[in-house]
Amino acid sequence: MLLPARDSRAFPSALDSADDAADLSRLEARLPLLLSMIAGMVDSTGFFTLGHVFTAHVTGNIVLAAGVAVDGGSFHWAQLLAIPVFMLALVTVWLVAQASRRHGPSLARLLLLVQFLLLVTLLIFSVITKASADPVGLLAGTAAMIAVSAMACQYALLRLAVPGAISTAVMTGNLANAVLSAMDLLTDRHPLLPHDSTPLNRSLGRLLGFLLGCVVAAAAASLAGDWAWSLPSALAAVAIAVRRFIRCVDRFFPPIRTIHPLPCHRFDAKTRGRSPVR
């Protein structure tokens, strides 16, 4: 007796779920390094050209504003405005994701494109208006808010489309995880971290990527000024290309997978003599 028709209808959805899981796994392995470099570049470029505003690590602006309030000095309104703008950008990205009805790799592709468009807009705006000429002016503050919105899109991308990935901008958690993972590897006793914690190599990769992005962006900001925003814009384009490259590789060199969701029932057929087919 052949399999019921309802089981055969379930095969495409099961295969699609397996493909989505494989795509997410590859995104978690390849994409965060690039995103960490982008976050480091945006944070460093914003800090040196836009009046010491943290555009990726936005909560650091509270510390800067509090220090100015206590010790005195010039206050930059963008430091406090960065947090509500970041929250508003997150809400906007969530609404876009909800309206698109996408999830997983498809949603990641959409949000990568949004991040790229925001960074290109930031580059064009900064070069045309020369925002770095007055780091505490209105133009610099506007550029900082565009950068904050781009980083909010990156945060939302990781939380909504690649939920298994860790943060690519907040390095405190990555540093703590790297140190604790190293201690677990060095000890001869039972490790203390759970088995599903982030591996050491991934935490170190994000740390090194963020650090490299900061160093390169600091050098570019001192040499090229507003044109330094071209570096994170270019990496954002590379991130989209990497996503497409992964899809092309999967198309021509598909991963090994189980075609039938229930292998033990794949040959669930019997002859006229009621003997099972082997």
C-alpha cells in the first residue's frame, strides 16, 4: 500500500524547513564577522567625526552626557537623542519585517538591503553637507541619527532573522564569553558553560572584527574625513553579496540532506503477496 496523499503534500514544507535551517546555520557562521566590522567602523567613524557620539554602542552616550553634566563642558544634544532614535528605528524595522511577511534568510536579505541603503544615504549626506566640519552642529547630529538607525537595523536583523547569532556591536558580552570559554578549555574539570553557549572562535571573531573595523575607520576618518563612511557602506554591499554567493553555492553544490522526512517509511509498499518491498 502506498503512502497517503496527505504525507506527500507535507514533503515540500518539510524540505523548505530543512533548507531554511541550513541557510540560517550558514548565515550564523559567515555573516556576523562582516557585521561586526561594519559596527566597529560606524561606531568609530561617528565618534571621531560627529562630535563623540556612539552610533553603535548607543548606551555609552548616557555616560558621556552624564560626565558633561557633572564636570561641565560642551554638551552634544545628539548623545541623548541617540537612544530614542535607536528605539524608534527598531520599531520601524519591526513594522517593515512584519509587513514583508518574511522570516529567516529571506528577512535577513531584506534587512541587509535596508542597512546598506541607510549607510549609503549617510555617506551621500555627509559628503554633500560636510557634516564633520561642525561636529556639534545640526548636520552632524542628523548624520549621527542616520548612523544610529543603520545600527538599529543591524541589531534587528540579528534578533529577528538570525536569532541564534550573538551581538555584533556590544562587545562586552563577546569579551566575557571569550574569556569564560577559554577558561573552560584550559581546565581539566567539568566545564561550567552550557553546551549551547557561543563557541570561543565565534566570540573571538566578532571581537577581532569589531576591533579591526574601529582601527581602520579611525585611520580613514583622520585621512579622508566624511569619505570614511564609504568603508562601512562598501562592507554592507559585500554582506549582501555574501548572502547571494551563499545561495549560488547552495544552488550548484547543494548540501547533503534527507529527501524523505520519514526515511523508515520511504519504501512503505507491499506486493500482491503482502510482503514488504525492501
